[in-house]
Amino acid sequence: MFVDNVVTILMMAPVALPLARAMRIPATPVILMIGFGANFMGTALIIGDLPPQMLHSVAGAEFFDFLWHFGKPSSFPILMATFLVTLGAMYSYGFRGAKRVASPGELGLDARIPNRLFAAVVVAWFIGTVLAMSLREYIGVKLGFIAFAGALSLMLVLALLGDRVKAASFEESIQALDWRAVFFYIALFALVGGLEKSHVLAMLADAMKPLFEQDYALGATVLYWVTVPIVGLVEHDAYILTFLHAIRELGEAGIEPWPLYWMLLWSGTLGSNLTVAGAPALYVALSLAEKEEKRKVSLREFLSWSVPFTLVCSLVCYALGMIIWVL
Amino acid sequence: MFKHILLPTDGSRLSLQSARAGVLLAKALGARVTAFFAAPPATPILYRAMLPVGYATPGEHEKMTRKVARKYLGAIERAAAAAGVRCEALSVTSDFAADAILKAAARRRCDLIFMASHGRRGLRRASLLGSETQKVLSLAPVPVLVYRA
């Protein structure tokens, strides 16, 4: 919710893997569940993943709109409720045979922070940046500027603290950035911008309009359930951005856009857990699992976890979304 | 000529026929055999012919895998015992049968892999060789004898 989903997987894996080893449970489902969860909850708040940020740039959704919007619970409460139900279902599906542990001491694990000053500075900066993002409307600057300013000022402070924090140098931090992802998203926005300028999205919206005019609930249902399998097979960011623009066109033609924005955002995120192709975060999770277990994970094994997870969360979120936003 | 033959099986009728033929070849050559089975890793959902048919915990899955491996490998062991051929049984967990066969052949220093043209999966009449057999043929560093029935 607060951190990019790939970063979440990289942060949580060192916590989960020793636990899985100590409890003698297979690492693959544990890591995949972290991947699914990170991908899933990335859409709960504006800063967790790209789709909510796209909603911010296309429709102007702000931080608090993800909590409560037009007097209704929106992304955070709906996805949180969905997540809790899905977690219970997945425990019953795949983890109920696992050993119960009363305390971390039983596992014989010892965790400590090697550099307390470094940890304190990074956590304080992180919380400050998140707070600034949540207050973006009142500060009056762009969301990207806040994130960029937070990252740059953190690097500056760490450089000033020098050897006391033993942080990576500025050059190393810049090199560690996922530049491929940065350029991918630049290209993605350029491509969808081209589709908009050439009126392809207006044509798409025109084609969709009769469905929503005749039966809005049916239209929202079709949009949701067509999106789930598609984003399981193609990268979800491109799909979501295209349809966010198409929904904006629908809004300009007099169709109420917000329930559709939310249904698209949720189905686009939840469906992307179906296969590795849908979400790059899952590729990272799968690689970590394969490295840990020193074996390849087959598609059959991956699907045995991803299909139940996606089905349960998509069904629960659909029911909540329809009851709260569409009907 | 060949001293140690690997006999992979997936429990299908054809692979058992192939393993029996492999045992007879080993007898004729005075070689020993290793019967080999790669079981799929534990997943909560169990499949038969690509369709989900049941649910199992990791513990249940392990028990089931052991039982199935005993059954498949036991048939080859019995055939070897009847023919007076020295036989070892080996089972591993992997969804990638061809990789597991190649790894087993290298670890056990087998000088021949004797396997059926088709396994459980795929269409027998539609292709000359099954996909796992093709992979083993392409990648094996030792001779591969394909048994076609």
C-alpha cells in the first residue's frame, strides 16, 4: 500500500524465507503469496502501484479518495475486506496442514538491525514522504515531485551523515534504480497518449457506450470479468491506462465514470495475479522462490496457487464493488 | 557395451512395457538398471488429465507420492528380479521430467537411457515422440534408446 510491490517482495522475502525454513514449509507458496498480496494491495492506496497513480493522473483521484469517496468506502476498505477473506480462504486451501507456532522464539530465529541510525533516518523519511503524498492537495505540488523530492533529499541526508550510516553512494543508488521500468512507463504513457490523440480511445468509448446506457450494472460486470482474464495474460498497466482513458471519454458522454474507474482498477490489479505475464512483481517472487528451493517452478504449480487466489479475491471484490458502487 | 541403463517411467502402460524391454536388454548385455520416477511437487489441487480432481495437504501429497513411486518402480524391480538383473530404484520430485531424467542419468553415471516414445501426456498418434522424450533425445550427453510400441 505504501511501498512499490516489487520492493515489498524484496523486503518481505528475507523475513519470510527464514520462517519457512524454520517451520519446514515449502518456500514457493509463501513467496508467491507475498507476491500476490503485494500486487493486490498495491491498489489500496495511491502510492502502492502504478494503476492508482494512473487514476490520479487520468481522473484526479487524491490520497483520501482511496479511503472514502463520494460518501462510500473505496479502494482501501474494499480491498482490505477482500484481502482478509482471501487470506482465510488461502489458509484453508494451502496452509492448514502447516505447524502452529506460538512464538518466534520457538523457531530459533534472531533478527536485529545492523545500523540503527540508518534505519531510523530511512523510516522517518519514508513516513514523511508518505504523509506529504497524502497531503498533496493542500501542498499543491505534483505527486511525482513529492516522491522525487523525498528520494533525493534522503540521499542527500545519508551522504551528509557519511560513514555513520554506511549507506550506498549517490552513484550506486542511481545505478540501482530500475531504469527499464522507468523507460517502460514513459513509453506506455506516450503510446496511450497517441491512442487518445488519434481518437482511437474515443472510438472504443463509443463502442462501449450502448452497453452502459442499456444496463449499467451489466456493463460494469462485463468490464470487470473481461478485464480479469485479460490482465492475467498481458501486462496490466497498459490495459488499465487505455481503459481509464476510454472511461473518461464515456464520462464526457454522460455515463457515470467513477464506479467504472474503481471496477476497472480492482479487476485490473486482481486479475494480474493469474500468471507471471500479468505482473512483473510475480516474476520477482517466482525467481526468489526458485532460487530458495533450487528448482524450477512449473506453470502447473504456479497456477495451483494463482488461480484459487485470483478467483476468490476477484469474486469477493466484485460482490463488494457491485453492492457499494454500482447497484 | 552398456553397463548401466536408466529406465524412466511415468507409470503409463507404454513406459512399463518399455522398462520391461529395457530389463531384457540389460540382461542380454549383462548390465545393471536404475528404475526412475519423477513425481510432481506438492500442490493443494491434484490433477488428472489436466483436470482438478481433489485436494491434498503437503503431508498427504508426500504419502501419496511415495505410494505411487513404490507401485511404478516396484513393477520394474520385480521384472528385473525375475530376469536376474541388478536393479536400483530412484524417485525424485520435479515437474520437469526430462530435466530430472538427465540429472539422474548424470548423477548415477548411466551410459544409456532407455525410454518409451510417449508418456502419459500428449497425443500418441499425433506425434512421433512425446515432448519429454524429445527433450531427453536433444539434450542427453549419453545414448538414448527410444522404445516405440
